[in-house]
Amino acid sequence: MSLQTVTGSYPRKSKTVWLWGVIPLVLLFAIIFLITRLGTGITNESVAPIEVLNVQKILLTDNGFKVKILNSGPEEVQIAQVVVNDAFWNASYDPGPSIARFAQTTVNIPYAWVEGDPYEIRFITTNGLIFNGEVAVAMKSPEPGAKLFGEYALIGFYVGIVPIGLGLLWFPFMRRFSDRWMQAVLALTIGLLFFLVIDTFQEGFELGAEAPGVFQGTGLVWFGALLSFLLLLAIDQANERKGNESGIRVSYKIAGGIGLHNLGEGLAIGAAFASGEAALGTFLIIGFTLHNITEGIGIASPLLRERPTWKTFVSLACLAGGPAILGTWAGGFVFNNTLAALFFGIGAGAIVQVIYVIGKMIVREANKNGTPTISWLNFSGLTLGIVLMYVTALLVKF
């Protein structure tokens, strides 16, 4: 039987061919509908109720506690009682004490809290399950407004744009380096980025572990990293085929990856200030400024053979440092562990792709000049980059 005979029985341009793509989907939804309506046929019920409540945020106001709760379990949950520091307390609910799956409710607890004291808030469901929320140190939550909006923006400006701009000022000095020393600076950049990617993954995993289990926060970090790496890699390869690769483009890639990392830093800073955990706020800002100034050096390193204008440096500083401002706003007003974990994953993937690009630049320069790719000078630059980031990071752990 010829191939023509076989394929001829299935006309490719038939008007009904599309039905074979739709029919399986229709049958699938029909089966799911029947299972949800009629059940699986198994009559044994679960011995223990499956209930999962996640305390999303605790706000302290003049009228008491305002607690936002998410139901991330498979069943509807109803809150029966509220306990504050082992004392049962009255509470009101908006929209109500019954929380459907993936729905939220706000619990208003009229409690006269004392500033500086710790509090434990427990929610007891009608099935007797208990879910906890903690206030480590009681402090009135900041109220959103133009003044606070500007203050958070100023914090993001200090820890993001300012230090990176200062780091870029080393560009005229670095241009005097020889080819071997330029390779060493690129290796130093890889060291800086290598530390950043490890730090970004760790921050993402911590936030992912605190996110509701149903959203698989840790998995979101890996998914975000993989997809962002592959997307940027595809864009990079497309530009190489067009011959558009240049030092300026690489600097923008570095700035973009660092910007995503600084977005995560801003989230952490904003959330810390909003919850009162960053009591040494000034020291924290100084620490991040010292930590991020090295990032400006890394951004400037691919430009050593280029002739950038001052507008290029301004745009690079804004691209890398500006997301810190967005992060402080998001962290201070609408912080969400799940989305934060995803952003950290995307940032980590972007940084890994930038490391890959700079590594290719080092190999290309070494082959052009006939020097070893992994020389003692390059190794020293890589090590110095990691050490610099590690030492300055000691100032910003809170």
C-alpha cells in the first residue's frame, strides 16, 4: 500500500477535521462534570476534615487587629471562634465567617493591643481545627497615603538607583585596563552575578515555603527561573543571528537581570518596614547601598570597548535600580508571598542567562587574544566578585 493511499483516506483540508481536536476536550469536560455531580462511586467519607487556612496579613489599627485570611484547602471552611493570647474574643467578618475555596475574608478583632508586646491569634473552625497568626512586636501598621508612597519611593531610590549609579562612575577608570584586565573585570562580574543568583534562589525558596501549599511556591521559583532563562536565551540567539550583539546590549541584559533581583530586595524592604521589623531602617539602607554599588561595576564591564553616552548610563541605572522602588511599594502595601516567590524565580533565571552570555564573551576575548580562558587573573576576579558580594551582604541581613 502506498503512502499516498494511506494519507488519502484522511483529507487534510476537510472542513470536519477540526472536530477531532474539539471532541476529546468536550468529552473530558463532560466526564469532569459527571464526577462533580454524581461523585466517584466511593461511599467512604474522609475520617478527618480537610481544611487549610492561611493568614495572609495582620494589620494593627487603632480599633484592633485586621486579619486577612485565605482558604487554600479543597473545602469550604467556617470560622467559629477567635482566640487572642489564650482569651476568646469577639470578631466581625467581611464578607463572612464562611470562606469558600480560594476565597478570602477579613477578620476585624476589637482588641486593645499594647505597642511592643507579642500576640498570637488563633482561629478555630467549626470542625475544631486551629490555625495561627503571630505578631512578633505590636506596632501600628502604616496607612497608605501620598506621604508614605513618597517615603517608600525614596527608600527604593536610595538602595537601587543611587548605588548602581555610583558603581557606573568607575567606568572611565576601568577603560584604562589592558585586555587581560578587561577579562578579569568580566570574570569579576560573573562572580557578582553568581552570588546574586544564589541569593535570589534562597530568598525565593524562603518565600515559597511561606506561601499557601496549594500554589506550590517552591515550584514557582523553579518554573519562573526556567522559563525566564529559556525566553532570554531564545531572544539572545535571535539577536546573534541578526548580528545585533554588542557590549551595550549585554549591559542592558545585566541591568535587567539585576533589576529583577532588586525588585525582590525592594519587596523584602517594603514588607519589613510595613510590619515594623526593620527597626534599624537607616542601617538597612546603608547596607543595601554598599551591597548594590558593586552591581554598577558589573553593568559597566561589557561597555569597556564601547562609547556609551551619559544617557546610556542613566537608563542603565534606572533599569537596574528602578525596580527597587516598585518593590518597596509592592512590599509595603500589597505584599504576597506567592507572587514574590515567582518574581524571585524569574530574576534568578534572568541572572543565570546573563552569566552564560558573559561567559561566552570571556571565551571569545580569550580566543581572540590567545590567552587562557581560566587564568589566575580571571579566577582572582571571579573570587573577588563573590567575596565582595558576600561581605557587603552581611550588612543587609535582618
